[in-house]
Amino acid sequence: MRYAMAVDTKKCVGCSDCVVACQTENNVPIGYCRDWIVEVTDGTYPQLELEIRSERCNHCDNSPCVRCCPTGASHYSKGGTVLVTPDECIGCGACIASCPYDARFPHPDGHVDKCTFCLHNRVEKGLKPACVSVCPTKCMYFGDLDDPNSEVSVVLKKRKWKTLIPEAGTRPQHYFLI
Amino acid sequence: MREELIVSGRMNHLVDPNLHIWHWHIPLYLFLGGLAAGILFFASLYTILGKENEYRTAVKIAPFITPFILIIGLIALFLDLNHKLYFWRLYTTIRLESPMSWGAWTLMVVTPISFIWCALNIRELFPRWKWPHSLLDTAEAFFRKNIRTLSWILLIFSLILGVYTGILFSAFNARPLWNTSILGPLFLASGLSTGAAVIIFMSKSHRERMVFARIDLMLIGIEIFLIVHMFMGFLASTQVHIDAASLFLGGPYTTPFWLFVVTLGLVIPAVLEFLELRGFRVPHLIAPTLVIIGGFIFRFIIAYAGQESRWLY
Amino acid sequence: MRTTRRQFIKVSALGAGSLAVAASTLKWSAASSLFAGADASQAFTRSPTYCEVCFWQCAGWVYKDNDGRIQKIVGNDEDLHCNGRFCPRGTGGVGMYHDTDRLKTPLIRTVVDGEETFRVAGWDEALDYIAARMKEIASRYGPECVALFTHGSGGAHFGHMLKAFGSQSITAPSFAQCRGPREVAFLTTFGDIVYSPERTDIRDTKCLVLIGSHLGENMHNGQVQEMSDAIDKGATIITVDPRFSTVAGKSKFWLPIKPSTDMALLLAWIHVLIENGWYDKEYVERYTYGFEELKAHVKPFTPEWAYGITTIDPHVIRQTAKEMFNASPAVIIHPGRHVTWYGDDTQRLRAVAILNALLGSWGRRGGFYNPEKAEVPEYPVPPFPQPKRMPTEAYEGKYTLANEVVSNGLCEATIPTTDKSCNFKIWFVNGTNLMAALPDQETTLKAIDALELMVVIDTMPTEITGYADVILPECTFLERYDMLRKSPHREPNIALRMPATEPKYNSKPADWMARELGIRLGLEAWFPWNNIEEMLDWQLKQIGSSLEEMKRIGVKKFPRTADDLYFAPGEDISFNTNTGKIELYSTDMENEGFNPLPVYTPHEEPPEGFYRLIYGRAPMHTFSRTANNPNLTDLMDENTLWVNPKVAKMWGLKSGQYVKLSNQDNKVSTFSIRVRVTERIRWDSVYMVHGFGHNNTKLSRAHGRGVNDTELITRVKIDPVMGGTGMRGNFVTFVFDTDGKEAAV
Ligand SMILES: Nc1nc2c(c(=O)[nH]1)N[C@H]1C(S)=C(S)[C@@H](COP(=O)(O)OP(=O)(O)OC[C@H]3O[C@@H](n4cnc5c(=O)[nH]c(N)nc54)[C@H](O)[C@@H]3O)O[C@H]1N2
Ligand SMILES: Nc1nc2c(c(=O)[nH]1)N[C@H]1C(S)=C(S)[C@@H](COP(=O)(O)OP(=O)(O)OC[C@H]3O[C@@H](n4cnc5c(=O)[nH]c(N)nc54)[C@H](O)[C@@H]3O)O[C@H]1N2
Ligand code: SF4
Ligand code: SF4
Ligand code: SF4
Ligand code: SF4
Ligand code: SF4
Ligand SMILES: [Mo]
């Protein structure tokens, strides 16, 4: 099993609903976020192009954050998700520095926090991640890449996509439809 | 014009708008680690070479400061942790891929040895020293008997420690400035050089000072060579690496780096040491002081600038 | 701001201390909640509501954790407005409840040592006071001297009370500051309005034309969802906007129009469609009136003519017209929603209506469907007394085609004049921050100054509360019942709002306040129920449901009474217009002395060194009401000023720097705004999001953040047809002074 997410940059309107929904679902403290929106504008008025991406931890297949963690708090879990066990985390910050996407942050409780793909609280209960299930434009897809019929597999087959900073060698599992 | 904005107001503490998760703690920890590694390397090396008495400062005196610096370093590391109560988790597992883990365990080996080393040489400072318990006498005798083995262990672990201070950064692919394999040898060289400087600083023997000045000069040469290569490497690499290098080539770190680290911390001491070796009379404390300060600033600059360098996407 | 008798008081310059209310509910980061939350979700309890963060009124579920704390709100899957997905503001609606800056107790204006201030009052005291004042003032001027300004659910309760008292002067900014022109334009053309939610069949459209309608930033949920569905199905989007809006970035055609010239483009499009025969001939023949007049009228309006005005390439005008025709009738020239721009807005929207008529999209799949509303009987009460004066008399002889009450008309009629006796002495203001909603603040303040009593019902200490004589703190929508939602949609449906929890602090729901006031005014006969639950249950039982059922399901759909979502092919339809036809040529307009066919009138251009002030929405905020919401300020805590790089260069402006703005009437903004240098805006305009720049210090997150566009809108172009306040004819320049910013930090 390999969980993955895809966001359709052609449909995402950058509303940030996914960000608030993550906050209220996962009790992310005010002032912090596990996901965020990037808007890229290219060109000169009126020859312009816009790309909008909802980003979060890429749950990399080859993730430096897991490698550099001295305690094993950062680890691979079901479906290749990358998780942090708060009680094993010493808050050294190595994983934060190691993530090319700045996807992690120190939780005010001390341990490191980041997107979990909502694994325990939703996905294992058969629900979609909170951000995916709230998105008004339905531009987010989540599922198992090993299952050719999962919505994420299907959409990746159908559409052109990219990942972020593939050159960093992390093998991200968060795709962007372009 | 290209405009790239995070529009959802992301402001994660210590991460935005620029990574600044590590402050003074980590560079201080690395500097002290490198310094201790340098001193202990020379102590063990000359013990193995059987030159304890020729290089008395290096082998018997200078190591006295290493337990303190290592402990201060560990305290700095501890203070840096955000989840301090879970500190012990470092020692419930060994993670071969994690430099942090390597460092923690290496210190776990080196720090006790540094204490043992001091204990073995305690009479250098307090000639009438007596252990309060006979068990300790037995222990002293044991270590004295196995001093060569101990030295070999120390030699290896001090090298690991020295390299580790660089690897901790260079393992981070995410920060282009750090992501160069040169940082390991460079920080090792810098650590050895500061170690040598401390020995010069403490030594009362002209001969010992001269030997270490020569060693230091060589190390400085290596450092300069590595630095030049590091920048050449960056400039020949991807845009993000070029951007990283440009932090030092016109960017905000240009003056601190080229003035304090390179000129004052490397070139001037090298010149002074060279002149001294050529027999000129130079106040002998200047060069080692500059080297130590330069090494200190170097860690800070690399730590801070590295966090500022990033992949843009 | 000029000084008036009625000084602006910062609510609870006192209050806070005397209230001793625990400010601890906002505790998100409760230690170790991270994983505890996961298990707790199992035990979550949920209750139905519909959202009040904007007027799309999505129905959803409020979830509470084990400790009974409101944790999250999610959409109701059965709901046609949201299809199970709330927008960011709705999801962040929890912040409205948790906000510790909320109004906490009734407050009464009083004078202490010559200083006007508020004192804390109990509910009985506050309501007794209002009732006594109302009776006394009405004894002098008649009950018609009371007006209600409202935007939101509480309006139903206070409106009921007002009607029973004897006044029908009830108005909302959602007409003359918002959708009024389009409703009047469509009413005069098709004999029916567009409604809210809009009857646009975006889901099935093949071509969506958005004229200054920035869907995606304008986060009206159902429309954004359907637009996304349409993108998925390959629909063409054509966006006309001087700014590179979010949706412009998703459009096949973006027409970067020169602001205020849309009418020329619309006329050129009509010209092209007719010249080329690119219109639905059968539809036009069967259903419309005045085609020949229209054809003759638009003859001169060639794309080349429009090019000189709009700067849009004639080739693109033709190409987009063809695109619309190819998609017809599954094409929508979107009427927009906030359309009070330049004072000739009804005429502009008439042109939009005409385009839709030519393309045959009205009543067709992928165009405009025919919505149906659930019929729910009202709880029986005696007939309301007939007022001596109707609200329209406030603006006698003006705005004759307005089909709703014109808020600015009532506002102006409150200011005493020599020739006319004043109409209004008492204002109730419920759920509308008039200082942000009404342009020309000076007039608003003059009106407020002339009042004998102003009662403000609000949840937050927004600007308008500072001018009140009595402030009544309403609990948030998460803590109360309201009337059933019964909005027109593809299927008739109703939704229930019920309290998820007790009202916090000493706040109360509007229905309770209105009834208590009614009883004090001797209007018991109009409030025969004991509480709103009883009233709702009665209503629901009449339609085969019950309060108990609705608490379980939240939303209930009913079958349509007729199969008339779209026109049947060849069906004969009688439209509710004078001619019974779709009036391309409007007889209503003609009768009232307006142009029966839309004409282009040039609008003023920015003087040298000035830029047109245009404004709009950010998807994560609603007007001025969310600017203090902790969850939403997390996403955006101030507005920025979009400036074209060329302009920035001329003025030496850098992104991130703060500037003040001064308009053509030398009105300088109270606070500073952060510059965002971006290619996404034209060089003759600057852009900001409406709703920021709050000056009430009690709004701890919103105070001093950004600039309030409303204070710079001092020049208003009134639409003579329906009284709409055109707000985009204001021009600003930069003032370099960062005081405002420093004051804010
Ligand atoms: N300059 C400028 N002016 C505009 C607009 C613009 O874009 N720019 N837009 C126009 C448009 S389209 C519209 S529709 C209007 C909107 O105008 P309004 O609806 O008046 O908008 P807000 O500024 O959000 O003010 C809402 C007030 O209701 C309060 N409130 C929120 N929830 C509740 C509640 O549950 N109960 C009660 N009692 N009060 C509550 C809020 O605290 C706030 O004071 O503004 C119009 N005016
Ligand atoms: N997130 C969010 N969504 C909302 C609301 C909210 O407060 N927040 N409010 C809701 C309400 S009540 C309303 S009325 C709607 C309003 O939403 P809309 O009806 O979509 O928008 P407007 O505010 O009229 O339009 C703003 C757009 O008009 C463009 N514009 C400015 N001048 C001109 C011009 O001369 N010509 C053209 N063609 N375009 C121009 C601006 O660049 C901007 O993109 O939004 C609704 N949705
Ligand atoms: S909720 Fe959906 S549309 Fe909105 S920003 Fe997130 S991904 Fe984009
Ligand atoms: S995105 Fe960052 S935090 Fe997530 S798995 Fe990859 S490296 Fe780790
Ligand atoms: S901060 Fe925590 S999760 Fe990250 S590397 Fe350190 S111990 Fe591991
Ligand atoms: S998957 Fe879950 S944890 Fe990750 S961003 Fe989405 S809601 Fe947050
Ligand atoms: S569109 Fe958003 S804010 Fe408006 S009612 Fe729906 S969820 Fe609430
Ligand atoms: Mo509106």
C-alpha cells in the first residue's frame, strides 16, 4: 500500500479551506499549520499565468526527516506515511532542518508536528483526510497508489502531473496536476 | 515578474518566513565538539606515538579543558531541545543514518574518556592527588595499563566527533549551503586547527608551540583549499547552490565570512605563524586567539546562513 | 471622522472588568490533545445548523468533543448549498464562537463626568429601557419612525416585531449596496429575479462568462463548487476583469478590461451576436419582445468601437462571442452579485440579461434554471397594522423600480431637512456594520446623529456598535435557533439551525430579544408561542416533518411541484413582464423615464497621480465580520494594496511597505496598508479586499489592520433606477506616513 495525494492546480482556488479544516480537525494550534497555499504568478500584465497549490508534507518515499531523526520518533507508517510519535521526539529540530519543503514545525507542546495524512483519526476509519473531504472545488485526491482503481491512481494516469523539487531526491508522494 | 506567495498566512514558529530553528546552541555545540575533538585527537595521537613527554601540553594539560567544553556543549544541545523531558530518548536507540544520533553516541563515548584522560593526568596539576577510594586506584591502574588501547579508541572517536560536527550540517540536502560533502573534512580541519591553537595557547614550551604552529599552518592551508573548493562546487552546481553561495558572494554574509572567518581567522594567523616559524618575533598568543575566534564565528555563520539557504520552487 | 453629538464609544472601555467572564475557552493547544482528539472523534456529538458567516447559508453539522466544546463544523451531505463541503469561512466559523472579544452583555449609553460611555446593563433593564423609549418616541412621531437595518437571520425576528409595532421600514445592504441592480434588470427583462443562491446552472454549463464576478475569491460555496465541476467537464470560462483574478487564471479567455467600461463590451457582444446571426433565433422569436429595436440600437456598437473604450482587442470580442454562441443555450453570462459599481449598473445588468436572452440561456440547462422554494406556513398571528407611511415614501419619486427597500434611501431620510419632515427617529441595526457596508460615511454619521434612539444587535464590538444607545449582544449562530432556511433551489428544501451549545457570556438569541421586546411593547398577540422551538415545531408539522426529525437530519428536501426546472422544448411561456415576453426592450424602464435599451456612458477617469480604487473579496473572509475571527485571521490578518510594478517603480514602492491612501476628496485612510507589488493589477487601478481597517480597539486582532475601503468611498454614484450606490468611482493616491501602522502594533 502506498498512500498519496494529488491536488489539481487547475481547479484549486487557493481558498485555504483545507488549512482551516486541518486546524479544526486535528487540533492544530492557532498560529500553526500543517498545510498551506502557494500562488505563483508568472508574466507581465496582461500576459499572465497562475498556478495555485495546496501543499503539505509529501510523505516522501525517501525522506530525509526520517533518516536524520536520532530517536526514531519520525518514522514510516502504514501506506508509507511519515509520522512523528510525540513521546519519542526530543524536539532537536533536525527533521525540520532536513525537510526541503519546510513541512514540519515545532508544536508548542515541544514535539515536532506535521501533516499525518489524517492516518489514524480518519483514513484508518475509512474517511478521507480532513482537507480532502472539505475542499469546495473537489480538487484534492487521496488514495492508495498500489490500487490502480483508487481515485489518485486514476487521476494520475489521466492527467499530467509534477512533484515538488524532485531534484532533492526525496521521492515525494504528493502530486500536483498541471 | 514571477511572484511566489504563500497566501494562507503560514507563519509557523521557527520555520517562517525563514528557517531559524537553530540559534546559538547548535553552532556552539559544534564548535566546542570540534575543539574538544581537536585536543583529544592530538593527545591520543602523541600518546600512541609515544611522545607524551615531548608534547606535554597537548597530551597532559590541554585535555583538562575537554570535559568542561564537552559538558557545556551538551548543555547547549540540551537547551536547544524543544521537548527536553524526552532527552533520554536519544539513548534508547542507535540510528546509523542520523548524524544527531551519531553525535549523541560519540559524545557518550568521548566524554567519559575525556574524564578518564584527566584522571590519568590529574597529578600533572595536583602532584599530591589521592583517590578517595581504592577502587579508583585500581581503575587508574587499569586504564594506565591499557593506555594505548584507550588512545586508539579516543583517536578514532575524536576523528568521528570532528567529522560529525560537519556532517551534522552536510547531511541536510534540504539546505543547499550545507549540502556539500566538503563540510565534514572542513569542520574536522577547523576543529583540529582550533585544538592546535588551544595547545599553542597553553603551551609553555617553545618547541611544542613551533610544532603545533606548523601543524596549524598546514590545517589552515587545508581549510582554505577546502573553502575554495566548496565555493567552486556551489558555483558549478544548480541554481539553488549558486544562490546559497551568493549569500557569501555579495549576500548578507559576505563581510562576516570573508573578513572574520577567512581573513582574520585563517589568513592572518597563517601569516603570523609562518613568520614565527621563520624566526620573526611575533606575539605568540595572537595567531591562536584569531584561529579560535575564527573557528567559532565560522560555525555560527554556516549554521545561520545554511538555514537561510533553501530550495525555491 | 467628524465629531457628532453621538460620540463613538469603544465598547467596553469599561465592560471587560465588570464582566468577569472566563476568557479561557480558546484553548486549542491543550497539551497532548493531538492524539486524544483522534479518539474523541468517535464520541463526537453533532447537531445541525446552517452557516451565518455569509448569506449562502450552507447547512452543516456542529461537532463537539467529549468536554462539550465546539470542535468543528462540517457540511451536511444532503444540502444543495454546500454538498457536504463548507467554505473556509464556514469551516472557520468556530472562531466566531470562540472569539473572546465578543460582545458579552447588554450595554447602555450613558454620560459619566461629561464623557459618553457604556454601562453594563441586565437584559430586563436594557429591554425595558428600549421599550419605554420606543413608546415615548412613537407617541410623538408614530410607529413608522422606526427603521430596521438588518443583514442576517435576526432580521426575521426583529422585522416581525417591527411590523407588529407598525413599521415596515426594513432594509438590508444586500439590495442597494449589492445585488439590487441585477434583480431589477432581470425583473424588467425576464419578469423574475436571479435570487440567492443564484439560479445559474453552472454545473452543466459549457461556457461561463464572469464579468467582474470573481468566483473563487467570492467564495459563495455552491457556485464555486459548480464552477469546478464545469472546469472538470471542460467548460470554457471567459473572465472580464481589470484584475487578474483567481478565476482569470483558470479562464480560456481573460479580458483585462479598462475599469468602468464594461457596458461598451456588452454592447459590442450584442452587436456581434446579432450581426452574425449568432443567437437563438427560435427562442428570440418565440419569447422576446423588442428584437428589432435592439438590433437597430446596437448597430453602431462594433468591436472596433468598443476597443477604443475597453482596450479589448476586437478579434477577442468576436472570438468570445462565437464561443458563447457555440455553447448556447448552455451558456451563462453571469449577472454577478455585488454589482453597484458606477451608477448605471441596472442598465449594465440589462445588457447582461439581453445577452442571455439572445443566447436562449434563461430557462435552459446549463443556463438559468427555474428554482423552487419550499412552502412553509407561518405561525398564525393577527394581521399586522397598516402603517401610515410606507418605507418608499422616504425617497418619494425616486428609485421607482427598486423592488426592495433602499437602505441609503432610509439613511438619507433620517437626516432632517427643511422641506421634508424627518421620517426616522429610531434605528434598529441588526447584523450589519453600517460603517463598512454603507459608502459615504459622512451621510451615515449625520443620520445617526439625528436619531433619538439607536439599538444595535451584534455579536462583535464592530464600528457600528460604538454609535449605539443600546447594544444587545447576540449569541452566535452556533448557540441559537433561527427561522427555517427555505431558499429557492433546484429542489425545494428546508434546513434547521439549532443551538449546539448554551449561549456564552450573557448573550441571547435574536428571536428571544424580539419577543421579549414585543411583549414589553404590548404586542403579545403577535408572539403567541412560548419559545421558538414551539413555533418551529408547529411550522414543521404543517409540512409533514417535526422539530425532532429536523434535529436528526438537519436538511429536508421535497419533490418539485412541477417538472419545470427548465423550459420544455417549444413550450409557451408567459413571462411576468408588461408584454408577457422577455423584454429586450424594457417597457418598465421606458414607463419610468429610463432608457429602454442600455446605452454606454463614459465614466470619470482617475486624475493624474491617482488610481481607481477597486475592491473585492478574499476567500477566507466575509466583509468586515470575520476580520477578528481567530481561525480566519490566521489565514489573512490584514488586507494588502495591489499595485502594478510600473506604478510601484514610479512611486518607489516596495512589497511589504506600509502606505496610507488619500482619495480625490482628500479623505486620508485612518490606518496604513501593506503594499503588494504584483502584475495582477492594471496600472490605472489599485485593489484591496473589503472589510479590514477596523478602528474599534476592542477587536484585538482586527484593530488597525489594513485599510477600510469604505472610508475612502466618499463619492457615490447613485443608480437612478433603483437607488444602488455605485462605489467604484473613487480615486486614491499614496501618502507616505507609517503612523497608522505603528499605532496598530
Ligand atoms: N466598501 C464596500 N462596501 C460594501 C461592500 C464592498 O465590497 N465594499 N460590499 C457590499 C455588499 S455586497 C454587502 S452584501 C454588504 C454587506 O454588509 P454587512 O452584512 O453589513 O457586512 P459586515 O461588514 O460583515 O457586517 C456584519 C455585521 O454583523 C455582525 N454579525 C455577524 N454575525 C452576527 C450574528 O449572528 N448576529 C448579529 N446580530 N450580528 C452578527 C458582525 O459583527 C458585523 O458587525 O456590504 C456592502 N458594502
Ligand atoms: N469570501 C467571500 N465571498 C463572498 C463574500 C465575502 O464577503 N467573502 N460576499 C458575498 C457577497 S454578499 C457578494 S455580493 C459577492 C460579491 O462578489 P462578486 O459579485 O463576485 O464581486 P465584486 O465585489 O463585485 O467584484 C470584485 C471583482 O470586480 C473586479 N472589478 C472592479 N472593477 C471592475 C470593472 O470596472 N469591471 C469589471 N469587469 N470588473 C471590475 C475586481 O477586480 C474584482 O475582481 O461575494 C459573495 N461571496
Ligand atoms: S480547499 Fe481546495 S480549493 Fe481551497 S485551497 Fe485547499 S485545495 Fe485549494
Ligand atoms: S515532505 Fe518533508 S517532512 Fe514530509 S516526508 Fe518529505 S522530508 Fe519528511
Ligand atoms: S525533532 Fe523529534 S522527530 Fe525531529 S528529528 Fe528530532 S527527535 Fe526526531
Ligand atoms: S491530510 Fe490531514 S493532517 Fe494532512 S494537511 Fe490534510 S487535514 Fe491536515
Ligand atoms: S459559503 Fe461559506 S460562509 Fe457562506 S454560508 Fe456557506 S460555508 Fe458559510
Ligand atoms: Mo453582497
